[in-house]
Amino acid sequence: MVVDPWGSVVAQCHEGTDICVAEIDLEFLQKVRMEMPVQLHRRHDLYGHIHVKSKGIIDDRDTYTFGQHTVKSSCVFYKSALTIGFVNRKPVLPGHVLVSPIRMAERMSDLTPAETSDLFQVVQTISEVLEKEHHSTSATIAIQDGPDAGQTVKHAHVHILPRKPGDFAKNDDVYEKLEKHDKTPDGAELTDPSKWRTDEDMAKEAAKLRTLFL
């Protein structure tokens, strides 16, 4: 027996040995599950969050807050219950992306246990897929937590960089590059848009990456 989300029987076998077939719209099914009120009405302040790698709808909003910046939904390629993955406007290496909590949280210590767990589950998922997509052998996963650690965006986030042999003369040069890639020579935050990728270019990359997580 096949039953739709509202309890209607859409296909049913006869008595005895039989096979029934039903056409299932997985995209619509996901939409219905996301819109079910049970999770929306849950008192998370009392009962916490319950989700295991659940995926969200990326384009249910036009933009996402990323510290003092705004990320267009077209640049987001992955969304879970509490976390997003989005392309980088100034990548250090091909495939360099960012993962951050959806809720504004400046430091890692500001995250709830649920957000911390979800964030690193998403980092694990994205890193594995990016390694295959870029035919890389490893990945650098880095966090700059606080201004003295090189953090310029006031929103906790994780860098994922697919790595290949010889991509830097010295392997640890990647950390120096990360430290300087979004700053001016005097160490201030880089604010010149001409130094960034275009929205169109980032949206094109994000659209391609979305297909890897269907």
C-alpha cells in the first residue's frame, strides 16, 4: 500500500501476492515535510532541536545574513536545518567554500549544541562531495575564530578547501593565504568589489554544486 502525506491511499495491492506501483514526486514530498507544522510549533527553547542531516529549502528567502554582509540565496548551494554552505567571493583555491550557521553568531562559543553539531555534520558532508568533484586527495578545513585569529566577518564560519599535491610550494602556506585573501595590504577588511567575483559567476558555481547534493 502507498499512502500520500494526507493519508489517502494512492496505490494498493490485491489480496495474495501482488505488486502496486505509484508515481512519487520526491521534490513535492520534501516540500510537504518541510511545511508540516509539527516542527514549526515545537518549543525548541524547552525541548531543543531534533534533526539528523535534514535539508532545508535554499530559496525560501532571497538573502542570508553573514555577519556584516549579505549572501544572496543564488550563491548558496546547501542548506540544512541550521546551516548553509555557500560559494566564496574570493576563493584561495578552486572549490574553496564557506559553511556557517544560519542564525547570526559571531564566535564558535556563541553556537548552541544543536548548531555546533549540525554545522560540523554539514562540513563533513560538503567536504566529502567537494573532494570527489575536484578530484582532490585531501581538504583543508579551517576556522578563524576571533579577530586575533584573522576573522574579519563577524559570523562564525568554516573554510573548506579541496587540496591537491603541489597546490602550494609549502603545505602550510595555505594558512597565510587564508589570513590575507580577504584583506588589504595593511590588514583591513577588503571592501573593493572589483577584487571579488561577480554575482553571476558565484551563482553559476552554486547552481552546479546544488546538483551534487540532490
